Amino acid sequence: MDIIIHIIINNNIMEMFMLERKTTIQVTETTRDRLYKLKFRRTYDQFLNELCDMFEDHEKSGSGSTASIEL
């Protein structure tokens, strides 16, 4: 569910934007550092979604071991 935020100044709606609901994921510093090196110019959310998409596509294709997925 997205949340729509209205900023009202002097009874006028000045700006409207949407906030996506976010959660946290606990990872070690080592894992965080490894992810940082891989996500080049993307947010962690974008990077992890791309990674999930690649994994799902790989599984659907039935092309063997998950170790063969290339980033």
C-alpha cells in the first residue's frame, strides 16, 4: 500500500508525493559491503528486485544450478 502525502501551506496544496512502505533487512557488515560493491548506481531496493527477477527467470527456464546466475 502506498501512502499519499499532501503538504498544505496557507490552505493550499503545495506538493503531493507518494511514499512507499519500507521494511528493514538485517545483514552483517561484510554482506552489506559486498552488496554495496554490486549495486553500482542503483538503490538497494532496485538492485535486490533485479536480483530476484534474475533468479525467478533462471528458475523458470530450468537452466541448472543457481550458481550460474551472472550479475
